[in-house]
Amino acid sequence: MSQAKVPAWVNVALLPAVNVAVAFLVSALLFIYIGINPIDAAKTMWIGAFGYAEGFGYTLYYATGFIFTGLAVSVAFNASLFNIGGEGQAYIGGLGVGLVCLTLGEVAPWYIVFPVAVVAGGLFGAAWGFIPAYLQAKRGSHIVITTIMFNFIAASLMAYLLVDVLKPDGTMATESRVFAASSWLPKMHEVLAVFGIQMEASPLNLSFIFALLCCVFVWLFMWHSRWGYEIRSIGANPSAAGYAGINYVKVVVLTMAVSGMLAGFFGLNVLQGELHQIKLNFVEGFGFTGIAVALMGRNHPVGVLLASLLFGFLYQGGAELSFEYGVDRNIVVVLQGLVILFSGALEHMFRPTLEKTYLKLFAKAGNGAA
């Protein structure tokens, strides 16, 4: 009997690729149903997302938001904490970023405002993640229930602030005043122009670089630090971790604080980088989509980065598809739903077949070599 084992890359890389391919295959059937050639639709989406500089900038802009929320969820997942509160944590973190831009932005340039906004966004997001963590660790409240509740509390709080506190006089729009121009994050096309590189204008800004640094931080934190080891130990087996002397309460609180901090950075990209004012519902579901990003990325920063690019492609490519064919913009939501279905709920559906196929091929190759 063959003692061959299935290598990790089959389940870590090949299985997600198969799941995404099946999701796109089902999407092709959907396009045929609504009277659109799926090959033409795929070309339109690809060109819209990667075929020209402006579209590619939009793709990376959307991907930046998904990186922040995807990393936030992945850190919590590593401790077996199902953080559904990324939406609310990004919302409150954005409030911290916005308040810094509204106050400090009047007297300081962006390179002074940005690090302060990073600290404020991280602290606000961490504080919003700390409360559900404390309730689970000390009171036994389930993290899923509390984080969902805190999403609604965050939305209500922001609605109150934008209607009664932050809204300028003489307007009915639920938004703050525009930040001082000196506090705006430079766009990437402006930065590249300094080095003589010409790129079409897009919302892509310097927070993309910060998002990549966050990927490196999470990798170092989770796999090359004592804290990360404790988090992964709690996630693997809380009883054994406790027997080894790892403090469950401390780890849960730390994990959710880091998770909330990462989600809180979302406002850097959207508020300081693009909208330049606090608006109602500026998160637009990115916190919830971050769950799918983390699942697809196998809770690893590299996987989260690749999954974020995929969802950035769906957002920008879907917008191009809507413009080109006049289909409902919600077709993007359907495509996302199919990807989430096969990469989340049905992620292990093809795993036995893949493993059996690999072992069969491996055994044949081994016998041939012998």
C-alpha cells in the first residue's frame, strides 16, 4: 500500500484555485442565462480590472480595503474566534481617522497627519474589538453574537454623529465637512510622477503600501513571535494551551484588539485617501467581505493578499461589465456570492477527489520510476 502523503500545497493552493474555477464556471452559466457571452464577459472584466492603468489603479484601491479587513478576520480565525465585527471595527476606526484629519489636518501636512491617523484608527478599531473580546473571555458571551451586535451599534453611533455632531451647518447631507487638502494622502500616480513615471489618475493612494506592510507585520506577528504562537495554540486546542500555561483571557483580548486594529486601518484608504470626509456607510460591506477574503486566503497574509486582488478584480471588472453591457451592478454581488459559496461553505467539496487524484498520479509516477 502506498504511504504517499498529500503535500500541503494541494489543499493550500490547488484546492482554492479549483473552488474559484468552479465558481467562475457557474458564473458563466449565469451569463449565458442573461444573454451575455461568458467569454466576452470575462474579457471585459479582465480588461476593465487589469487592461489599462486607471482600471488597475481602481482594482488595487479596492484590494487595499480588502487587505485590511481580510487580515483582521484572519488574525481572529487563527485563535478560532469568528470575528463578524470587521464592519463595525472598520467604521469606528474610520471615525478615529476622520477626527484626526478634521482637527490636525487644519494645521499639519499629510506626512504628519498620516502617522497620527494610523494610531487613532488602530486604537479606535482595537477598542471596538476589545469589548466583545472581554465579554467572551470574562463573561462567556459568544463572540459571533456580540460582534454582530456591535456592528449595529457602530452604525447607529455613526448615524448620530453625522446627523447631530459632525454635519456642517446649512446642509442635509449625512457627512462631515471636507478635510483640509493638506491632510489628503497622495495618490500613487502623483507619487510616481515625482520619479518620472506616468500613470493615469485613480483613487489608489499610499495606504496601499501601508497595507502591504501590514501583511508583513501579520506574518511576523503570527508566525515569528511568542504572542502569535500563543494565539495559534489557543486556536488549535484551548485546553492544551491552558495546560501549557497560556492565559486564555489575555490571548482572546489581544487577538481581538489586533484584529480590530487592522480593520480600523480601513479608513486610511477610503477616508484620508479618497473621500476626504466622513460619510454614512463608507465601509460599504468591505468588513463582511473580509470574512470571505480570509477564508480564501487560508488565514495567511499571502493568501489574503491574493484573495484581495481577486475581489478587487470582481469589483472593478464588475463595474466595467455593468457599464459595457448595461447589466445590473448587483451582478458583482452575485459573483462574490458564488466565490464565497464555493470557497467558504463548500470549500472541502472537492478535497477528497483532489487528494485521491494526486495520490493515484503520485503512485503511478513512483511505480514508473521504480
